[in-house]
Amino acid sequence: METKNEQNNNPNSEVEFKSVWAVIKDFLYHLLDIRHDTDKKGTIEDIKNNISIKGHTAWVLVFSILIASIGLNISSTAVVIGAMLISPLMGPILGVGLSIGINDIDTLRRSLINLGVMMGLSIGTSFLFFLIPIFRNETPEILARTAPDVRDVFIAIAGGLALIVAISRRSKQTNTIAGVAIATALMPPLCTAGYGLATWNLTYFGGALFLFTINTIFIALATFVIVKYLRFPMLKYINSTKRKRIARSASFVALIIFIGSIYLFINLFNQNQFKQSAQQLIDDIKKSGISIIDEVDSNINYENKSIKLVVYGTKLSNEKIDDWRAKLPDYGLQNAQLIIQQGQDDSDLRKEVQNLTDLYLQNHKIITLRDETIKEKDTKINVLETELTNYYKHQIPFLQISKEAKINYIGLSNLSYAKQIETNFNKIDTLTVFKTQWYDSITNKEQQKLQLKNWLKIRLKLDTLVVN
């Protein structure tokens, strides 16, 4: 009975699953479908109207290139983005993709001509700007556009798809167009190419032009794919022979672009993979304790399949070098060549340098201790000098005073001087005391003592003193 029930229930389960799947498919179709809201005629007109680079459009291009060149020169991302927002670079590129998709040979010819004009104007403007000597310095923004990367391909494809989808809507999305202009970054490579010509650096010129070419090809390819997917109407010719010839020509151009795109993508992917694997190898070599200097991008050469390392310190043995070369297949570098450059073993020299460093530190420590001792002694000397100065400051020039007193007071037979300390048990005072002796012939001794006391006060600048 259970088997029969299961058999009876299975058809119902299948029906329910198919119903759910149909609902999901219907939801995804309405969510992702772009055909029902496509304005094919308006899209073709808009693209054709924006192909031409002349008049106002040419001047806008020149000024935007000038702004972008200044932004690259001062390494300002904000300025470069602003230039990309106002540049009319997308028109001819979209025209190439559209014309191939609808077999419009006249639009293709017109698009290619305007694309060439656009590139000439852009490179020429940036070339003239970078001819000025003060604007020739290499900046990070310029160096970032001197070579393509596999990620640039994905950006160009995604940007081209987003752009043609946005343009093909009945209600245009201008913010998407502006965003694609920034993301695909067509202007900076052209400016960098002009910089390469101005500084006669053909490596920069070729790399930047290659980056621009990749972006251009994949944006045009994305446009071609969407035009075919949306089934834009093919251009019809009265002459069937001409129509077939044009169709074959357009198909041939599309095939060439497609094959070239695939070749570029694979080449860039392999190059990127090679550099990542080589960098991983270098990182592991450094982690093993081997010191590497002079690390530059040119040491990883994809064309020659070579990795050059400059090692310093302890010299590596041939066995050690062979071990690392044997590990190349583990990193996916089977056909690569590991070149290790190293000098003589300088371990003795480094030991001698270390000994000299230790000796220097010891001498420095001795000198520091000596300086501290000298500083301590200088401090003591300063204290003693201060005390001695204060001592002499309060001393009385008794010899000079006695001579002057002998002259001024003829009856003075003896003069003595002392410091007397006394206290009333509340405070302590120090008194200057002079003791005098007079000849017996002097009758007015007390008057003489008073005069002597007043004279000593003025002479010694003392407020109080005692004269006995």
C-alpha cells in the first residue's frame, strides 16, 4: 500500500516542482530582461550623433585632456575624474561596436576616422602640455597608466556592457554614462602616452597606448554583443551584392576584433598570473632568510620568462640555488628562469663592521660617563665660586680702610676689626665691630670715635656698625 501511495504522490511532487521553477524563471525573466524597454531607433540615432569629433566637441575634448594632464601632473585623482566626466571619448568607440553589429560600413568608417582624430587631438594636447619642463615629473597617477593589467579587461567589458544597456533604454541614465566614463578611464592612458612622447620615454608611450587600445576594443566588443542580443535592425542595402559584401566585411572585422580580444585577454591573464607566481616565489625566498635588494618590476620579465634576484649577505651555495630552481614548477613557473646575482661572501666584512660598531658603542659609553663626571665637577666649581663670591662680597677691605683712617684721624694709634655674632634668643645678628685706640694727647676721643663711625658707615655702605 505504501508503495502505491508513493507512486501516487510522485506525480504531484513533480508538478509542484515544475510550478515553482516556472515561477522562478518568470521572475528572473522579468527581473533581467532588457528587451521590452529598449529604444533601438533612438539608441542608433544617439550613438551616431555623438560620433563626430569636431567643433564644440573637439574643444571640449581638448580642454578635458588638458585638465586630465594637469590632474596627472599634480597626482590628483579628483581632477582626473572631473576631466573624465566632461570628455566626449565614448562616441566613436560605441559607433565602432554599433556599426559592426548592424552592418553599417559607412558608420564604421566614420567612427574609425573620428576615433583616430580623437586620439590625435588627445595625445597632441597632452604632448604639448608635458613639453613644458616644469610639468615633466613622474607622479603615481602617471606611472599607474603605463602598463595594462588583466583587471582592466574586466573593467572595460563590464563598463561597455553597462554603457550600451544604459543608452539603449527609452529613458537615458546619464549617471551611468558618467560612471562608465570614470570606471573605464580612457583619458588618463592618452595623457600618459602624450607624456611618454614629450619625455621621449617610448616604454611609457607604448604601454599607455596599449592600455587605451584594450579599453577601446573591449568596450566596442561589449557594444557589439548587446546590439546583437537586442537584435538591432540590420542596415539594408538595395544592391544585394553590396549588402552581402558589406555583411561579410563587417563579420570579418567583428571576427578579427573578437579574436584579437581573446588573444589580448589570454596574454594579459598569463602575464598577470606569471607576475603573481613570481612574487610569491620571491616572498618565500625572503621568508627563508635570504636578503634581496633592488626589487623592481623589471626584474620579473614575462616576455623572457625570467626572474632576476640580487642577493646580498651570506653567499648562497650552488646547491641552495639549485633547490630553489627545482621548486619553480611548484609555483607554476615551469618554463621560467631564476637568475640569482650575488657578490663575494662578505660575512667577515660584516663581522668586522659589527666589531667596529661594538667598539664605537663602548667608546661612546666611556665618553658619556666622562662627560657626566666633568659636568658634575663643573657644577661643584660653580657652587664654590658662588660661595666664594658671596664671601668676598661681605668682606671689608680692612687694609685700605686702615690706611685711609690713619690719614684722616691723626690721633688714632690702633684699629682692629672683627665680625661679632650676637643673639637675644629670638634672632641672630652679625655686627661689624671696630676697636680703636687713641693717643693720650687726644682730648676729644668720643667725638673722634663718632666721626670715625659716621665715616665708616658711608665708606663701607653699612647701616649699622659698632666702634669701640
